[in-house]
Amino acid sequence: MTDGGVATDVPPSIELPLPPRDGRAREPWTVRALLRRAFGPQLFAAARATWRLASWKELRLPYPLSFTLRAWARGFKVENAVLYDLDRVDAGEYVSDYARLYRCVHINPIPELFDQKLLLRRVLADHGFVQPETVALITRYGVLDDPLGPTVRQSTRRQLQDRLIAERGAYIVKPQNGTYGRGIARLEVREGRLVARRGRTVRPYDIVTDAPPDTLIERVVQQHEFWHGLSPSSVNTLRILTLWTPGDPAPFVARAVQRIGTEEGLPTDNWDTGGLLASVDLATGRLGAGRVHRFRSSRADRPYSHHPDTGAPIEGATLPFWPRILETTLAAARTLPLAYYIGWDIAVNATGEPVFIEGNRNTGVRALQLTRGLLADPPTRRFFEACGVV
């Protein structure tokens, strides 16, 4: 069953067509239709969102029950209602958590393209887009060295470990199908052995015993001096949202934010693990103030004009190569005409080339909406309306 052209979370039910009255067709009799008619569309939508979002975890948060129930009824988790300050702004300008979880997930017709990082990398590589060097893929059977290159070959975990130690490089180890920065660590060689760094924790790492199947190992991107200056111990990526409204001739960039690593969240720059986030003005590439996630960071949630660890200026700084970054991102989106909704993670290397770390099919919108709701922009609202999300 569909709702506005997009499959919903409502299970299928028996449909009994009603005879048309005065030549006009009516919605078939279903459990969902009966409830909507009984309670009215607004109350029905609020009850459905509350049922889907309610959790004991959120009830334990230090907020009044009235605030919690109001957040759920409007389709938002409590944490995000606080982050957006929904009691002071128009909730209708924000893509709700209910919409993202149960409607946006169906926008892209081929979601599998994004669920496996190597598959998307193969497509982008065939179109000439720069990506991190994929050193190896660890499988349940062994190791594929250089899996996307011309010299792909099979080896063992022990051989891979010896190779990395001999090269003495810096690497990122991460799940081939992971999300939200989970399972990511930075690998380095210290005193002749591999160590993994995650946040402030450094521990020995043995590829033979510690790396689960479907693990990617890639070489750390040598980023441009501007981004290196923000936080030298992490690759500081841009999250850029491209949307392609069905029927339009080309995609557009809806929103962009700069993610910046901190000592708390290394080796990733992920906002949900302690990093900073700064809005990007699409016209100029100018950064807003840095912000932390008040529920995921030990730092105070306040505007940071400078990086709290490195002292690098953030607010007012202009990203180098911004027109080139936008142009390259849109070019990548045009190579995927069936992917209407993509959240790109993009670094910039030492020579100023955009490097595509990955693309996400149902990217989180919390970071993108921290300073302004996505639906406040008319082209973006039109996209979500065309896809039946709002």
C-alpha cells in the first residue's frame, strides 16, 4: 500500500472497493482508512507517529511528559525536539524523524547501491571520481588486496598485517556496510606493531583476531592544509545533501555542513561521536560557528568560533575550492539518476580535489537541520512533497 506515492510502514490489509458516488472514486475500506475517518487525518497522524517513536529510553529523559508526548505527536524524537528547539520554531519546516525513518527510506529505488560501500565506489571509480585508496577487503575467507585496482589479488590476514606494518602508513579500518561512524578506528604502526585509535583510547590491533569479516581498510586521505589545520588528527569531511526531484532535468544541492574532528571523537569527525559541526553557506562557502551534539559530547553546547582543541578559526572562515566542490558533487549525483536523495561525505585532498568518502541513501537530517529546517527552503520542500514524504 502507498501513501503519497511512497510505500508506508502500514501493513497490507484486505481492501473492499466502495462503489463510486456521483461518479467520484473513494478510498477503499481498509483498517487504516477506517481509523483515519474515525479520528480525522491530523489525530490519526499524531497517534501513528507516537506509536512508532515512543520508547522507555526517551521517557527517562529529564523533560516534562507533556513535552515528550508533544514531540512524539509531531513526529520527532525528544532529543531532536530539544536540538531543534521546536517549541520556539515552526516544526512544519523540519523533516520529522517519523518521515525520515518510515518515508525517506523508500525514496531511492535501488538502496542496495549505498548499503555496500565497495559497490558505490566501483560506480564512482568508473566515472573518474577521486576516492580514498582501498587497501584491502577482509572477507570470511581471507583478504582481497587492492579490491578495486588493477592488481587485485588474494592474501591472508597475516600477510596483510605484515604489509601494513612494513609500509608504516596511516589507515582507516571500518565495516564495509557500517553507518554513523560505528566500528571505525585509525590504524597506525607504533614500535613495530599495529595500534587502533578511537577517541582518546589507543589499543593494540591484530588483524588476524580483531577484524571481523566485511572490513575495509583504506589509506588515510592527506587532506588540504585548510582542513588539516582545523583538526590534523581526523579527516574533516563535508556532508552535502543532493536531491533530484522526479521529473526535473538535474539534481541540486539542498544543504551542506562541515564536520570537524575533536580529541573526544577521533579518528572520525562524526558529530554523533563528539565532533564539531558548522553550517556552510551554499553561495559563498562561508562557515558558521561550530556546534557539538549536546547529548553526545562532554563539551558545553554553545557556538564555537574557534576549535576548542586546535584553536583554528571556524566561524567566518571560507572553504577553499568551494565552487569546485559543488560542481564535482553535482556531477557525481548526475551519474546516479535513480538515486534521488544522497548524503555525500566528501574530503578535500592536498591538491584541492574533492575525495568521495561515501554516499548515504537515507542520510540523517539532524545535523543538516541544526540551524534551519530543510523544508524552509522551497526547492527542498518541493522535492519531499514530490516524493510523498510531506
